[in-house]
Amino acid sequence: MKFAVKAWSNGKARTGFLQLGNCPAAIDTPALLLSTRKGLPHFISPDLLPSLPSPDSHLLQFSPLHFLEGPSSKTISNIGGLQHLLGLHEYGFAAVARDSVQSLPECDATNKFGASFETTCGRRLIRPVEYIEMISSMKPDIWASLADEVPSWVSDKRNKTSVDRTVKWLDECIALNSTGGAVFGAIVGGNDLEERQRCAVEVVKRNVSGYWIGGFGFGESMDERPSLLDAVTDVLPEEMPRMICGLGLPGIVFQSFGVEVV
Amino acid sequence: MALRFEILGRFNRARAAQLTLPHFTCQTPLFMPVGTQGTIKGLTTQQLEEIGCQIILGNTYHLALRPTSELIDELGGLHKFMNWPRAMLTDSGGFQMVSLLHLADITEKGVTFQSPVDGKPMLLTPEESIQIQNRIGADIIMALDDVVKTTITGPRIEEAMYRTLRWIDRCIAAHKRPHEQNLFGIVQGGLDPVLRDICVRGLVDRNLPGYAIGGLAGGEDKDSFWRVVAQCTASLPEDKPRYVMGVGYPLDIVVCSALGADMYDCVYPTRTARFGTALIPEGVLKLKHQAMADDTRPIDPTCDCMVCRNYSRAYIHCLVTKDAMGSQLLSFHNLYYMMKLSRDLHSSIVRGQFPEFVRKFLLRMFPHGDVPQWVCNAMEVAGIDISSCCAPMSSPLTSEICEVGFTKLSEIE
């Protein structure tokens, strides 16, 4: 993965480009990730994908948890990773454990060992070691580390814990990682400015290729978001890409100045 | 008449032809996928063209209820409405009323049924069916016939056959666009050769652009099925297309083509796809089967379709019956298979290699030589020697020895 910033606005917004190994051309940022189900964009079969604008549509986000019911990591690995499994050789893939429909963080069941998700095959606790096993077999271009995402209404104590765990799991993910994909360090902290900043500062210290800003779309108000994002992006190094998910409607995306991949 | 039918090649009763319709020039034998409500479920019209579909079916009953034939007419006809540039066929609407509705009552006037909208009794007459189909604007429209279950016996069969003949005149009289749309008559008469013969002769007298063989593929035994097809194709005119309604199993299509039929339609390839079953030269492959979970091979290694070029059985297994994409990909593959079968039938007849094609087809589907007896009987009438495909001492056990996940078509008929 290659990333460079090309220009800044008067404020914090910036444009740049992202080059992923298999995409035919560099993708201009800010860029949209197409959401997928089991790796394919909803209802658009691979022969129809070229009818979408290129190269902008070549960035796909997927959840490794969609494959909990199979094929097994071993089978996916034998096939040669997600790109081969899906027959999408000129596309870039970004792995994020959660999505907004079929793999939802379940913070009450998350514990010190791993993050819990409500999935189509029931509630599942995913430990860093299992997450990395999935990542290693799927071989995405970019992957976000495992995060403990909590809704905005949890106690300060629980929110602090989520930051501690997310940072700890990042260390574990990096230590276990054996793939060539770019690691994006997960940043959480709910709607607490200090915790957001604390998490960002800790993640910046780690050896990562970019940042994944999580914990949005969990009950915080839209008015709170700009200051929370500011607190995070202020800390992040300028030359690295930033990815965010859970924002929802296009109008809301405009709030996210200073973030590359939505 | 708004079609031209030119026979390009023959083998005994089988024929390959070019059928020129207002919207497309088709090669027969051909299979027509069913797009009930103005869409083939899960596929775009662009994909259907890529797959090689030549004619698709629309169901008059569904289209008349929603969005209504008046609206389709106002928007320029069904071709424009669903963005399908090639040929189209609509049925009469009668079959759905009988098959979908419990309270359908057939009288001389027409088919009375309960409206699914408000429950009020409604009447579909032959005239009205044609008027609706004239508004929808398909290349081929079907006469309203009196449909009875094939498994029924007795005087009802005879009554239905004679009524179908009386109704065809009302359909012809009501048809307002004979130079743009082709009205096909439907041969009825159950499994009774005498009744079928009367019906064929009655319809042929009307000199219609094409003829359908109706009332089959409804649970009758296979020997009765092919005998009716053989009888009808033998007495229908050589220079008109023949359409066997409701036939969609690949084996049935091969047999009917050998007997001289040209066109087929069925929901089977797409419906079975939605239930997780793929059509392959060996029969069918059930993708839901646990054995598929870690199978890295394509559905059919000999298939060139987009799905087989890109996907493993393992990936399709994780999609089927859970994600819409599973239906989409399997429907694509199954229709590709049916179109390839149509093309192979056509080209093997044109090249004078039809018997070789039939033998190769049977050998792959029945590698142990257990070709069903009805197929052997039909092929004898078709004048195709398949003795090399049949095991001399076929034991009933051989059919059970097959790879995990494969099922013979005959088992699910």
C-alpha cells in the first residue's frame, strides 16, 4: 500500500491518493469503501462490477466474520486468499471485523480475552489470535486491528477499559501478524475527548501503516462527532491514511474532514 | 404471421432451425427462461444477453395484475419496460389461475377466478387474454386453453380438448396485431392419442404461426410424456415451430429435440438455483451439501461461465440459500448451462453429428450405463442408436454408486 497527501484545504481536509497492489490505478482520496457481504458488494455480481466507475469502485471493505460458517481459513488459504476466492483480482480489500448489519459489536459480552460480535451464526467471541488467523488466510491489502467498540452510553470506566483493550489487542495483532497487509491501528474512546486522544496517542506509538477510527455509529449525537474526530486527527501523523466506518448517510460523511477512507 | 422458420439441418425427426421473430433471430432448439414479473430473478437483462438467451417468457397473469397491461402498453410495451431487446413470449394467463388459485372455475365463457387483490370473482375470457397480450407486445403470444391436470382421466380431458379448439377461434378473432405478434395454438388432449390427434388436426386447420404441446410435464409418467410429444411432432406441420410447454430438465429437452420439438420453457433452472442446486453434465450438484464446504473446484470444471471461471464450490456453498448472491450466481450458471445445451443441440444437428452428441450427453449423465428405459424407448422412435450408452446387464445398484453430492436427475423428477 502506498499513500500520499496531495493538497490541504484551509481547514483540516485533504486530498491524496491510495495505491493498492492489485488495483489498476491509484485511487483518489477521500474515497468510499464499498460494503460487501461475504466479500461481494450487495447484489452486484462480479461481471457487473466493471460498470461502476473505475478505479474508485475498486476498494472493497469486508468483515472476516462473514466467513465464520465457512469456507474454513484453511480452504480460503488453499484457494489463495480472498481475492482468489472472489475472483476479483484487480480489487483492493480492507478487513474490518464489524459491519453495520451482520457483524455487530456486542460490548456486554466482550471481555479481556476478545471482542464479541452478534453474527448470522450467533454471538461469537473473537480473540486476537483467531482474528489474525482469519486475516492471514484472507490476505487483505489493509486490515484494522481488533477493537473493543462500545456505545456512547456506557460508563466512563467501561469506556476506559475499551481503550486499554483495543491498544493491548493491537500489540497482540502486530506480534501475531505474519501477512504482508497494511495494519491500520484501531482507535476508540467513545464520546470522551480525553479517552479518544489517549487511544490515538498510544496507537501512534505503534508500528502501523494507517489508522482506523472506530466507535462511531453507536449512539453518539451528530453534533458530538466533529470535536471527537478533531481530538483524534490532531494527534495522527499527517502522512498516514485514516479510515473510518459506521457513519451511515452521505451527508454525515461531510463532517469527517481529515479522514481518507470512509 | 410475424415469423420465419427455416430449417437448417435435420437428423431423422430432429431439426435445427433459424426462427426469425420481430425482435430477434433465434437458433432452435432453444430453451426460454421464465421471467414471471418482467425480470428473470437475480439477473440483469445485460447478463441474459451475455449468457445467450434468445427468448424470455413473461407471465400474463402476473403482469396484468401488476403493473397492469395498460401501464406496460403506455410505457411502450414489455420490451421497453424491462429493457430487453430480444424476443419475448407471453403465456395466456390461464395456467397460473388454475395452478395458483384454488377457486378457479372454467366455463365456456372463460376462466373464473378469485382476484388475489380483493377476493372478488373475476373472469378471464379468450378475448381478454389476447387483448392483454396484445398490449404487453411479446413476439409470441399463447392462446387461452382449458388446462387440466395430466394425471386426470375421464370425460373432463375430452371436454377440455374440445373447449380449447372452440377457444382458439375466439383467440384468433380477438388478435389485433397478427403482423407483429405470433399467436400459437396449444395442443391438449391429455394422454389420449385419439384426443391429441383430433386437437392437432383442428389446430393445423387454423394455419397458425406455431404450435405448442400443452398439458405435459405435470407429473405423468415419462413414457406417456414422450409418446405424446412424439405423436404431436409427427403430425404437426414441418415448417412451423413446435413448443413443448413446461419442459426444462436437460434430459427431457434432449429427448424432445430428438423427437422433433424446437422450443422449451421452464422455471426449473432458475428455481433449482435458488434452492442451491447447479446443473452439470453429470446431472445436478447440490451446493448445500456439506461435502462442498471445502471443495476448491469450480461447480463444473468443463464450464466456461463467469461463475465457474471465478468461484469454488466452497464459496458458493457458503452463499447458497443464505445470501441473495448465491441465487444470483447459481442462476447465472444454470441458465448458461441451458443456453450451452441449446447451442450444442443446434450445432450438432446442423453439422450432422446429432447422434454422437446424444450419446456423449447420455454417457456423461449415466456413466454406468443405467439410461432410463423411457429414454431408450424414445430414442428408438427417434432413430438414434444409443446401445453403446446402455450397460448390457444394468443392475439397479449401479445408480447408487455416485460421487457424494451428485444426484441423478431422475431421482428428483
